[in-house]
Amino acid sequence: MEKLNVLDWRQPRIRLLHLSWFAFFLTFVVWFSHAPLMVYLKEALNLDNDQVKALLILNVALTIPARIVVGMLVDRFGPRLVFTGLLLSGGAVCMVFSMAQTFEQAAILRFLLGFIGAGFVIGIRLVGEWFPARQVGVAEGIYGGWGNFGSAAAAMSLPTLALLYGGDDGWRYAIATTGLVAMLYGVFFYWRAHNTPKGATYFKAKKGGALEVTSRGDFILLLCMNVPMYAALGVLTWKLSPSNIGLLSSAGAWSIGVGLLLLFVVQTIQVYRVNKENITTPVPEMHRYSFRQVAILNVSYMVTFGSELAVVSMLPLFFMDTFSLEPVHAGLMASGYAFMNLAARPGGGWLSDRLGRRKTLSVLIAGLTVGYVVMSQIDSSWLLPLAVVMTMCCSFFVQAGEGAVFAMVPLVKRSMTGQIAGMTGAYGNVGAVIFLTVLSFVDPSVFFLVIAAFAAVVFVCVQFLQEPKGHTAEINEDGSVELIEVS
């Protein structure tokens, strides 16, 4: 297998890879720019603890539907245009957020900024277009792992940048800077990026508005897989209701709940409209794909990226309480979990390219299952360095698993990669909502065991994953058929 040299800038695909991961990196910097500066924001806007929690929840609330919508837009208009639009609009909202004077203004703008969390989906299709099947795993891993590091980069750099600006508004200038950089890079990205290599075809889904499936059984499974996403949004609404944080009134919470139900009905009708022909008339074998593959990748990402988001949110406090550490030291100890992204996610993609998709994902899911079981045993009797090493070992399997999932996503159906990536990415956020909700009712040891139990179930599901073989058929705009390598 040809080695992927990420330093060979002479290759157009390598230049495109670096353009892409840095765009994704900036979306995460913007998305999480408020977190490391929350202490300043809390003081400037006179926020209480419940309002701080509300901002954190609102920051991820819109990302679940956003990833679905962005996936559709990518398949329709291409990654170049959609990534540019996301960087420009997200950067602009970020700059306005830096000028917020009240909690209500900050809450609305933070909710809107959740949309930029969908940036990840765009590059999955773009990188998949530029790299052959034998290299796509490691390429997607580099894109995801290095881009994901944007949240850690924001945490490390923005407090210092705020101090350099100085004054009471230093934090505002720091956040505004991230928005400005994102907007400038959006223009640069449009200038330098291309949807496909020269001479290649950018395949588009035949129908828009919903994911297209190719059998009646897949249609039913698609409807079932839509339910958890709406359930997660319902849980977020409940968290903002008067019985919890109280950002929403009872009437507001009920209105959103009814709205989600109506939206689910509308989407179900839309799914039927898009797939009516395919479930009544047999689709030719060469154009079929198995949606079961997508469902397995969805739940795999739910337990990998979903658990990562949940654990990153609670790990500093866990170390602080368990080992009686100062907040700064606890944060440093917990940071090892996120740092593994730089190597682990590309490593998972590389292993998937070398050893096979199902085998690699099975081993990594099994590893993270054991890892979370061991983490559930960490208590004050452990040596602190041993506890840190254990969390990093578990993190390797978690993030390598993420790389293995998206090593396969571009190989399912090229013309619908954006929508498939959007749905799979949304399931990562669904997992985070589920696991953080569990954490609100149990202690950390039970929390880790619950994740391990989920992972054990997913391990069984992965055994039904089919290896991509040979080629898949895609239809050109002129009606001609082209075979795309998937193995």
C-alpha cells in the first residue's frame, strides 16, 4: 500500500488535506471559544451557575440537526461552497457573541453557534473525494484528529490572548479574534480548495431532502434511526425546562416538545416521499447499498465520540474530587484524554486501511469497553500517575475508534457521503446527551460502567458490519454510470 506522506506539499491531495483539517480546526476553536473564558464571561454578564450550565447546553443543542442539514447541503452544493459559507457565517456570529451585554443575548448567539459544530461533516466528503480507498482511513483520521484539536487549542491559547489584550474586555477581543480569523480563512479556503481532483466527477444524490435508501427494510430502519436524534433534542429541552435549569418556561418547553414531534412527522413524510419509488420498485443490484452499515456506524460513533464529549466534560472535576487537586492541576491531568486525538484518530484510520474495517472497529470497541470498566475502578487509593495513564489508554481506543468509523463512512455510497457523515456525526452528539444525562443521576464509577455496557452492545452490532468490496456504482449528471473503488 502506498505510504501517505503528509509533508509532501507537491501533491494536490496533501495540500487539500491540510486546507481541510485546518478549516475544521477553526470551526472547533470558534465553537468552544467561550469555554476557557467562562470565568470572565460569568463576571462580565453577572451570570449564576444555572445560566452558565444553560450556555454550555445551548452550545451543543443545534449541532444535532445542523449536521443532518449540512450533510444534505454538502451533497447538493459541494464542500468548497458549504465550508466557506459556514466559516463566514459562524465567524460573524462569534464576533457578535463577543459583544453580548446580557445573558439572553449570549444564550441566543451561543445556540446559533452550535451550527458551526457541523463543520466536521463537510471535510469527510471532501477528503473522501480526494483520497483512494486504500488511503482514505488515515486521511480521514488526520482530518478528524487534527481538526478536533481545535477545542484544546482554544483552551490553551485564548486565556493568554485575553490577558495580552488586557482590560475588562480582553476576553471579548480574544473571542472576536477567533471569529475574524475564521472569516478570513473562509475566503482563503474558497480561493484554494476544490471539490474534486482535476478531471474527476462530483456525484450528487439523485434526490434531496432526506437520505435515500434502496430497500423497504432499510426504509423502516432509517425511520427508527431518526428517533434517537429527536429524543436527544427532547432531553435537551427538558434540561432547560423549569424543573431543571429554568431557561425555558413551562409553556416554552411544551411548545418546543410539540414542535419536535411535528418536525419528526414532517421528516417521516419527507423520507417516504424521497424513497417511495425505491420501496415499491426493486432497485437494480449495482445501485443498492445497505443502510444497516450506516446504522452500525451511527451507534459506533455514538459510543466513541459521544463518550469522548461526555468524559471530557466531567474528567477535570472527577480528578479534582477524587484526588483533592486544585482546578488548574486537575485540568492538566485530564487534558491527556483530549491530547490523544492528535495520534489516536489517524492511527485508527491507518489500522482500518491496513487490517480491514470490521476487524479494526471490533478490536477498538472491545478495547474501550475494557478501558471504561477499568476507569470505573479509579478511586483515591490509586496513584495519580497510574490513573492518568489509564485514562489516556482508554482514550486511545475511544479516539482510534472514531477514526475507524469515519474510515468507512466515505466508502458506503459516494454520492451521499455528506448525508451519511451528517447522520453519523449527529449520533456522536446523541451519545453525549445520553451519557451526560446518565451522569446527572449516578456517580462517576457507575457512569463509566454504563458507557462500557453500551460499548459491549455496540461490539455485538459491529460483528454484522460488511467489508466494502470491489466497486460501487454512481450515476453521472448525464445519466452514465461510473464505478468507484471502495476497497
